[in-house]
Amino acid sequence: MTTHANTHWTITNSVRTEIDALFASYTNSTPGAALAIYREGEIVYANGYGMANLEHNVPISPISIFDIASISKQFAAMCVALLQQAGLLHVDDPVQKYLTELPQWEHPVTVRHLLHHVSGITDYLSILPLVGWRDEDQMTLNDCLKYVCRLKTLEFEPNTKYAYSNSGYVLLAILVERVSGQTMAQFARERIFTPLGMTNSHFNDDHATVIPNRAQAYRVLEDGTYRLDMMPLDDLVGDGGLFTSVADFGKWIANFSTAQVGGGELLTMMQTPGTFKDCTPMDYAWGLGVDQFHGFHRVGHSGGWAGYGSNYFRIPELGFGVAVFANFHEVGPGRVTDRIAEIVLADIFAERDRTSNTADTGDQKSEIDTNDVVQVEPRSLEGTYLQGTGESHLIIELGSDGEPCLEVRGRKSQLIRRDDNTYSNEWGYYVFIPTALEAGQGVTSLRVLFTYSGETRTFLRVPPVSDGMPAKVAGRYYSDELDTWWDISIEAGPLMVSRLRTRSQAYQQLGPDHFGTGGLMSESLRFSRDDRGEVTGFVYSDGWSRSFGFTRS
């Protein structure tokens, strides 16, 4: 049994009241969340808020079942660890040893690279929409494998940078099946869930499975009404796909203390972050994020899929754990779990902050350098900005209320001015730091901090395009790497891109032969021409790290 320095924190009635107040807006007419607080995996407080099913008036409780999305990754990693422990694989082997159909890319990719998100393999979630897949389509592991096998290059040399990729954990699920002779769902049930007594947990690799106590996922429309928000034909596991409750999940948390499954050495390995090629440490272990929180070592993960959102973490030194599983993204599980820990452990955190002479929250990634910030009016942010040579772009618009807003991953959110004169979206994932202002132009330079990764990018304002649409870009284009056709047309407005089985998408002109979808880190097209000025093709960029070439038919 693992011993801890301080497990004597308590949850009083006043603490319960303060915690429950965080969920006060979730009622018998809204979706909501389930909460559990654990001491060494034993539940010391649990509750449900809002409804698991609005159609049948079923409330959320601690035994409600949620898709916990990417929190599933640590269970996939445990399957790999158990196979290595049995001598059936080694994580430093090339992944092609087990998945022989994968290309021999320009750099070796190992199983360990997949575990730590440092493989350079493009995330399949950024590929599927490009080739005509829709949310309601059935996706299997082999569908994803097909597109990974078509990738001609890696995004970067493995183990030189971190880039979260669900593809790696899909490949791990296939690897587990080929090495063990069992599906990941079968292997995890036999080797993890059954030994731990997790009778209400499973990898759901069959979308037709009836799941008692399942919480339906929802999204809210602008008029305040709710719609279902699920991916009902998704049979993928590994990167996600684990269905469980906060009650059952405590048994998994307890295993990190009891070491019933895997043993102490294996569990230590799973919680040990990787190391980059240059010997700097990562903050990601085996399907687990590792950081500092109020001066304490913290281990956990978040998840989001369709309308489901989830977050959990442990502070091993205090024997403390907390999980919030939601059927409604607006709950913001990551923010809420942080706040719950700060309520429960207020005295312990205050003492640690005092003795270390710091008020550090431990979230080193989100530190904001405001030395060069320029105080600006919100309206001056409106405009189009490019990063570098245009590999990424940013378009800030003014909403109907005159406040700046932008679209991120299909969701439009308002930018809110902070006390330090920077701006942030409502979830706090991005901070916009104005660093230059010119009269008559507005903000001319913005630095954007991605708080979840610590990465920063600088964007410079570009003037509106006045030359009109470029000539002769309309037509049909083909990508061999994606094995798909796109049709491009120009009508009375923006450039329109039509993809197989999806709605046409509008692209705004950013510059000569350069178009983008707007928002932050969004898609762009840059056309190429021959010596005669004829369009020969274009390069599509996802705004983050991946590009695909298309040639004109």
C-alpha cells in the first residue's frame, strides 16, 4: 500500500455546500454532470447534477454511465504495459513490427512514440472530415488504419516535439488485438475491469450495445434548447470509447495505491513522463498527463467527444482524487475539478503556498508574459491576421453586440478582456495578447498563448484584399494521399469548397491565391500556378501542423 504525507483532509457540510454551488445551474431541465471525490480511490463524496436523459426525465447520479473519451487512453496504455510485462512486445520496437502494413516513413516510429504523442503521425480526426466522413457514419479501427497507411510523411521527426494524436492510440488498440489475440475490449475486461471489480466499465466497440444507466449527451442551441450530441455509429476504442461511472472509476484510482493489477513497478512506469530526443522531460506519461498543482505533483487526463466532457486527476501525496463526467460540454470539467480541489484542500494548499513563498497554482503551461502587452479597446481587435508566411491565420469579428468574437473548432465564442489587458475565450484555452497598435488600423500584432500546451504563436494584421477573386481557380482537384476529390467554385460571394458527402464550405480571401475559413488556427488553401499563370493545384493546411497537396484534374 502506498503511503502519503497527508491524507487527513475532510469534507465538511460547508465544503459540500460550496461544491454543490458549482453545479447550481444544472437542474431537472438541463444536462449536467456526475462528481466523485476520492481518498485513495474510496469515494468520500459523490453527487449528480442535472439530467442523464431529458426525454425520459432520468437524473444524473454517481452510477450514471458516460463516455469518458480520452481518459480512456490510460487504459489502452495499461493493456500495452501488461503485454510488455508478459514479454509479448516491447515499447521500443518499431510499430511496423506489429502493424506490418504501415509505411516505412523517413524516421522510425516506435510503440513508445505512440504512447507519448510524439510519433509525428497525423491525427485521424483531422483527416476524416476531409475525405467525406460525417459524425453519424460508422467508423472502425480499420477505417482509421487505412488512412494512416496512406500518409506519405510524418509531421515531424518522432520524439522531437509533442503533438497530441488520437491515431497513435487507435494503432495501439489494433496492436493489442494482434499481439494478444483478443480485442482491446476483451483484453481490458479480462485483465483490468474484472480483477478490479469494475462491473460497470467497458470499451464500447459495438455501437449497438445496450448500456444501462447511460447518460445521453447534449448540446445547447442559441435559443437555449437542447439537441442530442452523440456519435452513435462510432466503434472506435483505444483513443476513447471507455464507458464508465464516477462510482466505478474509483476502483481504477484505488489500483494506483493497491497495485492489484500490474504491480507497483508497472504502475510507476505508467506515471513516468517520457523524455524527448534532446533529453528534456515531457509532461505526458502512458496515457496520463503529469504536472504541478499548488506545488503538488498531479496526474490525470481530460476527455471530450461529441457532447461528453470529462476530467479527473489525482494528487498522490495527498491521496486525493476527483472526477467530473459531464453530458454537456458547457460544464467545463477541467475548470470545475480544479476548483473542487481548491475548495477541499484550501488549507493544505495555503500552507504549501506559504511555505514555498509563492501563490503558484502549478499550471506552468498557462503563465502569461505581459511585459509587452498594449492596452486596447475590444473593437480594435477586429481584423484578419496571419502567422509567418500564412501557414495559420486568425480572423476576429465583431458580434451583434459589438464585442469581439471568433470561431474555434466550429464553436463561436466571445473574447473577454482580462484584468491584465489580455483577452481570452470563455473557456480560457487561448489568451490573446495585443503587442502593437496603430492609429486607424487597430491592433497590428497579436501573440496567442495556448494555455493547455504552453505554445505561443504570433499573428500580424494583414490589410483587406482589394484585388478581387483570383482568376481560374474553380475546378476539380484530387489528393493522392487522401484519395479524395474536392470541387471548388466561385459564385457571388466567397470561394466554396465541396467535399464528398459534406456541405460546401466557404473560404474567405486572405491574399492573392490564399483563402481561409476564419476563426483561430483554421483551414486554408494556397493555390499554385505554372509559368503561364494557370492554376495547377493547391496546398491545404489544417492550421496546426499538417498539409495535403491537391492537383487540378
